[in-house]
Amino acid sequence: MQLSLFQSDPPHEKISTTVPIPFSSRRRGAGDKAAGLTEDKRILMRKVLEPHLPEETIGFIINWLIFHKVQLRISNSRTSKFGDYRPPRAGSIPKISVNHNLNKFAFLITLVHEMAHHMVMGGTQENHFLLSFRKKNRPKPHGSEWKSHYRKLMDPFLNPATLPQDIIEVMKQYLENPKASTTADQKLFRALKNYDKPDGSEFIDKLPYDAVFHLRNGRSFHKKEKVRKRYKCISIDNGRTYLFNPMAQVFLSD
């Protein structure tokens, strides 16, 4: 239930925010006082979400989080994933986390990916009970049920008022058979990266043969030939050979 990420912010940067939960108990219909509290929390939720989501999607996302009683955490950047989903446990609510450093379109697509996991794994207490005791019958994390929910949840956002046209086009293709990771689909990943703030990095497959490049941690390499789907690169530091994904983002050395 994870989305892979090739890069992270510098290690010293720590940013984490939990979107306020507009409910204080598991009981429904808490009365006028609770309704007023919920409205206040909605306003606060919107303020927290505005820097991370397209404006047109915020109301839908807030309503979904409230209705399904899911906690959203805007997480520190992580090198291994864009986001993740944790199903409900005894005495706790389901949780979704999404990296804070994603652009608004990547944040939305990642969030909806995790929302689809909730629809499969933790949509109701009854489903959660059945899943706990019938492990053999559990749906696959990225199986047909998840794919179906992902398509339905993304469908309202596939319009020019929400997403750029180039992302809509590749997203429609991707949703025909969505993979576990957006990085597994080069067209979608590249389209999303076009809307990142420029940081001087380049995709390794755009560098010429024998180019010298370095990573954020300072390690330097010579780019060599492509071996099947990855690029063979020689470490300048120790002479060892490493294979790089073509969508790895690196920095061309002077």
C-alpha cells in the first residue's frame, strides 16, 4: 500500500502536519454543538489542505475524510514512498499519510490512491471484521477491487478545471490498469514531475553516455550503457557498478 519515491527533501527538513479531525467520537448525530464544532474544523481543514491540493478538490476531500472518519497526515518527505494507508485497529481510526513535498497534482493522485485502499481494506467495521478472520479471502492490495475504487474516486477529477490536460491524458491511460506505484508508469511520473519546482535535477536517461553526475548525498557516478531497463553506472568513489532506474533524478556535475 505504498507509492515509491526516488528523491526526498534534504535530511534536515522535518515537516509534518495532521489534518484536524472534525469528529470527537464514533457516534453519529452528536447534535447542534457538535455540528458547530465540525464546521469550525472544516474551515481549519481547508486551511491546512489549501497548499497541497487543487482548490476545486478540497471540498470533496474534506467530505470524504469526514464521512469515512479517516485521519490524514501530511508527512515528512520519505525516500521509499509518496504515501501510505493504515487500516483501523482496535481503538483507533484508519490513517492516510502523504508526503508534504509533492506538487498539488501528485498529492491529489497519491491521496486518492490511498483512499481507494480504505474503500477496500477499511471501508466498514463489518468488512474489517471479515478481513481479520478470513485472511485467505483478503483482497489483494492492488487487485481488481482497489483498481475499481481508484477509477471511481479519480473520475470526478479528470477535467481541465482540476488537472492539466497532459496529466488527464496519461492518467486516463494509467487508470485502464493502474499499477501499485506511479513511478512504474513512466508517462504519468514524468507528467507529474513537470509541475515540480525546478531544483536542477534531471532524469538520468536524459544524460549523455559517460556523463558524470551526482546524487543529493554527494556521491558521484559515470553513466554507462543501458542494461535491459536500467542504466549501468560506475561509482567514482569506489569503482563499483550500480544500476539506476531511468526515472532516477540526478544532478549533472560540472
